[in-house]
Amino acid sequence: MRAGRALGPAPLALDAEHSKRVADLTLYVRQHHAERDDAALGRAVLASGAADRW
């Protein structure tokens, strides 16, 4: 997750509600979008030609 990069460490360290939401979201993404999904998404990007624009 990129919450720490986007907002810095303060919200994760000082805001209990925010850190719980980030932890819950991280767990959800790991459970429902495992590494196999990353591989499938990578193949889809390559097949679409979108990777050439980077």
C-alpha cells in the first residue's frame, strides 16, 4: 500500500482509526488480489500495449 508514502508516517503512527483502515485494506487486498493477480495484471498490461507508453 502507498498510504505511508503518500501521507508520511504521522497518520499511521498517530491516528488509530486511519491506521486500522490501512491495515484492514492491506489485508483485504492481500486476500483478494494475491500475487497471481499481479501476474495476470502484468500480462494484461503487456498485451494492451500500455507498457510501451511508460
